[in-house]
Amino acid sequence: MNRLIRWPGLAAFVVIAALCAAVWYLVVDYAAEYMVERTGTKAVGAKVELASADLILFPLGLQLNGLQVTNPKQPMRNALVAERIRMTFNPGHLIKGKTVVEDMSATGLAFDKERTTSGALPESEKFSEKGAEIRERLRSKLGEFPSLAAKNAKEILENEKLATIEEAEALKADIASARENFKARLDELPDKETFQEYKARIKKLRADSGLSGGVMGAIGKVDEVREIRQDIKKDLEALRSAREDLSRIRAEFQERLKDLKNAPARDAERLTEKYALSPEGIGNMSALVFGPRYAQWVETSLIWYQRLSPYLAGMMRAGEKEEKRRRGEGIDVEFAPRRQIPEYWIKTADLAMEVGGGTATGQFQDFSSNQQVLGRPLVFAFSGSGLKDAGTLAAEGHLDRTNPKSPEDLVKFNLKQYPLSDFTLLDRQDLAVLLESARVGNANGSIRIAGEKLDADIQAVFDTAGFKVKSDQADNLLISGLTDTLQNIRSFDLSAELGGTIGKPDVRIASDIDDTLKAGLKQTLAKRQAELKSDIKRAVARQTDDAVESAASGMAGLDAIKEAIQERLEMGSSVLPG
């Protein structure tokens, strides 16, 4: 017996096996937990935490317990939690370096749950903000609910610059500059003394021609008189040129002054249009009321999609790289299997999630690291019926990267008899609109992303609705009109479309609520618009009258110069010899 069994060798084997088992027991679970948390945190941009991980030997598998995925935009809430995720590996493929999960199950899935501690990462590890551009674009497409802060004309004008004031100050400065230029020019022009000198010289020549020189003397004086006449004409021409330039400049100023007197009306019109919601402007009131929440969903969805895109892109990697053969060394020759296997592949996963006060179940198939190699897209389907708070819920779709040149992601859903309560639609510091209660009678939709191109269409019908408007400005005409109108709406439909691209989405929201709101608010808004317009006109006039008058007064200086030129012209003409 002792010859058949080498006891020292057996003992060494047992000791080594025991050490390996001890290392496995002590280390491998922590290593798996660390890898899941590290990879998940890097992908999400916020803490991904795991209560524990257990690597199972028989059958070979892994169980993850207590998964929490933090919402990066709300660090005190989890975007996703999972009570338990269990998967079973194919040992044969694992030996070949392929991670193939034969089956997987996830239970206790829930969304948007509160956390006990913040899941935010340190500033140095956070993702750069990618949603600002999308947010601004959605806001510009949907419009913004008019401001309630400026309640009267006085408050409006305290926060606004008037174009009338700026135009008046510019005109006043231009007139003053022109006046100084013509004043300097006037100083250079022939004046009263100049023409009196001409008059004295002519008088003296005439006197001298009759006293001495005879006929020849008289002829010589005529030449001098002609020379004086030409000098006077030249001076008169200079005066006329100055007068024409002054008349032209004055006419231009007169036109600007005439336009300036209409500027207060333009300011009043602009401010009224900005601060008063017109009856025509409420044509798409549904976009103003429902738009902020819809835009938030779109923004969040697209940011998550962009965040996970690098991992989705891995599904359409090119085929396995050919191993380079080193000279003098052999290579591992892998005979082609009947079916090529990607590096990672989850064949089937069953999910159970908390929805509508109950549990909805779903399944996805063929989650792989290379759909082109596998030849199958990821497909999924979820459904729930008889839920405590909802009628039925169904969703299905696929992530198709089998053709890398034309990737397509698609989800279709249907929701029936789903209740809503305390659902905030519009949340501003001065105004909040809530859907206190309602039921989604029926909602159908599809969302398709082909490459960068978006195409989504959602149609929903609501009933048993109850709106609530909250504001500390209940006496505001717009608030009171909106409150009265929404309180009478019990049912409505809503359609939302999404187009454009992931980086530049275009949205459109429409509802039959628009007609109801328009009819209910028409008289209220028209009255508010007329009152505000009248108040703004008076306030603008009070602020701009002095500026306009001051600009107009500058014209008197130009007129005085023009009169001085005219006097010199008349004086010069009077001394001009015939």
C-alpha cells in the first residue's frame, strides 16, 4: 500500500489544494465585487455599489446581491436597484476564454429609489456635462412659459434698456458734433467785416475813377472792380456750399428726429410682446405646460444613451483579430466551430421588476460583445398585467448591431389604465403646475435610433384628470386664467414626436388641451395685454420725453448757424457790384 501511494506527495497535494480553496474563498468574491463596482462606476459616472458577490462552483456561476446604480444627476437617488442577479457560465467556453452565460435571472429590479448616502463621485472623477446643449435646444424648440416676475410697467422698465434712450443720446451727440463742425467752418467763412471791406474798396474805386486819370484811369479802375466782384462771388459760393451742406445734414437729423419720436411706441410694442402673452401666443400652450417634463425625459434618456454608447458600440466590433505568428513558434489552431462565439454572450436573462405597485416580468436574449460574429441582435420583451396600480404594460424591441453600417435600436410600448398622482409638469420658482391625479387610458409609442438619427412618436389619452396650479401670485391675470381653465379639464390627449439627431433633437408636443386653454384664456390674455401695453406706453413716454426733447433742442443750434450764413449771403449779395 505504501508503495502504491506516495504519502508525502499526497499530503503536499492536499495542502496546496486547501490553500487554493482558501484563497478562492477569501479573495475571489471580493475581486468579483470590485470589478463590478469599478466597471459600473466608470460607465455610469456615479457610484455603482454591490452588497456582495458570490462565485459558485457547482454549477459554475456568479451571484450579485444588492446592486445599486446611482443616478448621476440626483446622487441621493438610485437610477436602478437589483435585489439579486444570478448567472450560470458555460465551463467549456470559459476554458477557451469565452464568457458565455447560459442563463441569467434578475429579481427585485426597481427604478428611481432613494439612497441613504450620496452616490456622487469626487469632482475629479465626474463626467463632463454633455446635456447642456441638448437642454438648450429642447428649451428653444418648446418655448418657455412667460415670466411672471414683472407684474407692472414700472418693474418691467427697471429691468429693460429702452432703445429710445439710446437713439436719443446718439442723435443728440451727432447734432452737437455737427454743430461744432459747422461753427468752426463758419469762423473760416467771409463775415460782415469781409463784405464791409469789399464795400469800402468799391466805394473808394468809384470815387477815385471820377477825380483823376481821365479815360485810361477809369478803364484801370473797372478791372479792379471786376476783380473784387469775382472775389465776392467766390466768397458767396463758399457760403452757399456751407448752407447746402448744413441743409442736407439738418434734413438727415430731421428724419432721425421724426423716427425718434416713433421709437417710444416701438419700445412699448416690443416690451408688451415680451411680457404679455397674447391670445395668439398660446396656440401651443401644451408645449409650455407639458414640455419641461417631456424635455427632461428626453434629455435624461439621450444622456444615458450617449453614456452607454461606447459599450453598445462594442457589440459591432469587427471579427476576431488574426493572431500574429512569431517566427520559429507555433500557433494555437482553433478549428472552426459550427457556430462562432463572441467573447461575451448572455444567451437568456429573465428579469422581474417593480412597476405600478406590482411585478412585471421580462426577458432579453443574445446580449453579446459582437453581434456581427453571433449573427443575432439583442432582443427584449417586458410585460405586466393585473398590476396593483396599473392595467397592462408591454414593451419590446431590439438593439441591432449585426450590420455595423446600419445599427438600429428600437423599442415599442403600450400602457393601459396607468394611474398618475402628484405628477409635476411645470416647476418654477414663481409657478408650478401639477397633475394631482389622472389615468393614462391608453398610451402607444415607438422610439427608434438609427445611427445618430432619432424617430419617436408617442400618443396618449388621459382621463379622470385633476390639475393644480400653485403660485404666490394668485391675483395675476395669467395665473388666475390658467387655474380656472385647467380646473375644468377632465380628459385630454397628448402626442409627442422626436426627430433630429442625438446631439440635436427636435421635439413637438400637441394636445387638444391647446384649444381649451386658448378659448379659456383668450379674453383674459387680451385684457391683460391691452392693460399692460397702455401702462408700458405711458411709462416709456415718461422716461423718454426728456431725451427726445433734448435731442430736438440741438437742432436750434444748427438753425442759428444757418441763419448766420444766410445773413452773410444777403450781405455779400448787397455789396456785389452790378
